Amino acid sequence: MSGPVLQPGQLRPTVPPPGPVETVIGVAAGVIWPIMIVLGVFTSLSLGTAIVIAIIASIVLNQVKRTLRNQRRASIQPPATPPMR
């Protein structure tokens, strides 16, 4: 077994909240599908092209969001362990 061990009475390190960039990317990833479907139905953009664009944009935005979340979680310092008696 490896890694930090949580002792009784020790608090877990808190994860900082998402930053503004991570929040904007998350919102963009959430609204890309409705926007592209509306554009595919009501504009000259074909529905098939809109769906392909939505798939690619969704994959890219979700990967960027996942990378930012992992960097945020990795920035947490494990709690200091008291010396053994």
C-alpha cells in the first residue's frame, strides 16, 4: 500500500473550486449540442455537418475540462503526517 494515510482526527485536503476558465469550458461543452442542432435545423448548415462539429467540439472541450480538473486536483498538497512515536 502506498500514498498518504488518513489518520483519525486528520482532515482531508480540500479541493479548490473550479476557476473561471474551467467553468466557461464546462458551460460551452454543455451547450454545444443544442446550439449545433438549432443551427443545423434553422440555417443553411446541414444537420449532418452540425452533428459532426458538435461531436468534435464536445470531445475537445470535455478533454480540456478533464485536464484542468486533474491539474487542480494534483495541486493539492497531502496533509503533513506527524512523526511516529
